[in-house]
Amino acid sequence: MIVERSISLEAPPEAVWKVIMDPRRLEDWVSIHRELKEAPRGQLRKGSELAQSLKVAGQTFDVRWTVTEADRPRRVTWEGRGPLGTNARVVYALEPEDGGTRFDYLNEYELPGGALGAIAGRAVAGKAGRESERSLARLAELLAAGGRA
């Protein structure tokens, strides 16, 4: 399954990068975030790992993420592993745009269970799309407030 969204943010790419690469800021903008279980101090970089508790479609679960690409302040890729063999790949792409930033979000994920997992994935995709929109709106509000909301 794939979820893609884009938003224009009223902050330059470097300011966006500082927020999205600080694991302690996840609770400020990621709508499905429930708890940061483990993360390095400071800004994440290539090779950084973190463990996070998420809630999607009424289900709470843990995901272990690794930053596999970090091209500051343009692009970051996360690879995640969740319960029962679930896998995810999330990409944030940042491009300068009229003094701000165009933020492109991509989430590719696989659920276990073959054909049944694919059916469940389609049901979850709608909720995941709405939650990604909520998260990006929260990020926009946070950055409009100077990153201090």
C-alpha cells in the first residue's frame, strides 16, 4: 500500500528539517504517535534508530525505525519494522518554495497475511491517508508558530 501527500509549509527547509529530525518533537505533529520508546539524543542522522508506539485504525503497535537516508535538508528515508512482519518505508522530501518548503510525504507499507493482509491494507490506507493529512496540518501549524507550539 502507498500513501502520498504534499503540503506547502511557511518555513525554510532547514527549519522544517530541525523539527522532523528531532525524535522528541514527534508528539508535537505526528497524529498517530503515542510514545517514543527509544531514540538517540539530538537530531537523527543516517543510521539512527528509534522505537515508537503508534495507533492506527484503533490498533496500538510498536515500530522500530532506522534512518536509511539523510540528505540535509532535502530528503530523509526511514525503514520500519512492526509486529507480525509488517514493513514500512517513509520518505520526506523537502524543496524550497517561495521562501517556504514543499513537503512531499510517501509511506509504503506491507501488512502480513497475503491476500487477506492486502484487503486489510486497503481499509487501513484510507485512515492512514487522513492521519497523514492531519499530521502535515499539525506540522504546518507548529512551523507557523516558529516551531514552538
